[in-house]
Amino acid sequence: AVGIFYGNSFFLKGLNNFAFVGAFPIKKAGTLGVNVNYLGYNAYNDKKIGLSYSLKLIKELSIGLQLDYLNTKIGNNYGSKNYFTFEFGIFARPIKELSIGAHIYNPLSLTVDEATNEKVPTIFKLAATYNIKEMIYLTAETEKDIRDEFLFRFGLDYRPIEIISVRAGISTQPITGVFGVGFKVKGLNIDLNSSFHPNLGFSTQAGLSYAFGK
């Protein structure tokens, strides 16, 4: 499967986000993944390249590890900085209707600059999706940056017909609303959504992905 993504925060030219992702299964030996992300513009940007490997341990339990290369560049001859970190996740489906995932990013709390003690964020996430009815899914997630308060997200995914999803959600810190739609035709997925921040306004996102084979 491969996918591309574009997002813009608050209709600001300098807050464009581009991404490419790919997942490539290895027969009976797990799945390799790659993702490339670019955020910003010429005067300031963050880039990330991730290489991942995931493995199904048992029928309803999987783990994944990703190695990350990060680069921050500041224009006007300020230069750039390169560093590496990793992230780890686990996925389980204890019952048919319930899926649970946990994830940690940069567990070693990597320091970017010793002089300023600037660090790459260390972020923990725990999330669950529950299929309350054949075409209705509820989601909940909590996120904790070790430097900040807990953040909570809640969402609803309703599929009136098999190929269309209508989604709505809300998150805290601050209260932000999200609305989106998705279209799925065989292996092709198209996702569109918008969010509203009470102080900064609207952000938009769009994604396109395709899964080959069954």
C-alpha cells in the first residue's frame, strides 16, 4: 500500500505539511514501512524519514518499531541540524469489536542542542476503537507529551453505505472540532477533513492511498 498526504494549518503559507507513506509485506515475515514528511517552507522546515518494521506475534497482537532521521533547517544562513531517534507501537484486538493501540515516540528524550537544552518531544499515546454497530465506530485517544498536560481526543465514524465514511471528532488542549469524509472504492481510499481551532481558525487535510492486491 502507498499513500500521499497534504495538510495546511490555519491557511498560513509557512505551515504546509506533505507526506508519503508505503507499506510492503514480506511473506510470513512481517511488514516493512517507509514514510517521508516535510513541514514548513524555505525559511524554516522540519523533515522526517522513517523506516519501520512490524510483526504479527499472534493472531490479534502485533508490534512495530520505526527508526527516524530528523532534520531541522532555518534559512538566512542559520544552518540545519540532523539527529536520529526511534518510536515503538503495539496493537491488539482482545475481542472482535475492540481494537487497542499504544505508541511511544522518542523514548530516550533526545537532546537537540546542549546549549539550550532543547529536546525532541517524548510522546506517549493510548487509543481504542469500538465497533458499536456494523457501520458505527467510536474512537478515543489520550496523548501525553512529558512536558505538557494530557490531551484527549474522541471521534465517531459512521458509514451510511460501504464506500462512504462520515467522521466527526473533538480534542482538548484547547477544545478543537474536526469533521471529515472518506471514500473507499476497492483498494483506493480518499480522505478529506477540516478542523477548527478557537483562536487560530481552520486547518485542512487531504489524503489519497491505494492498497494493491487483496
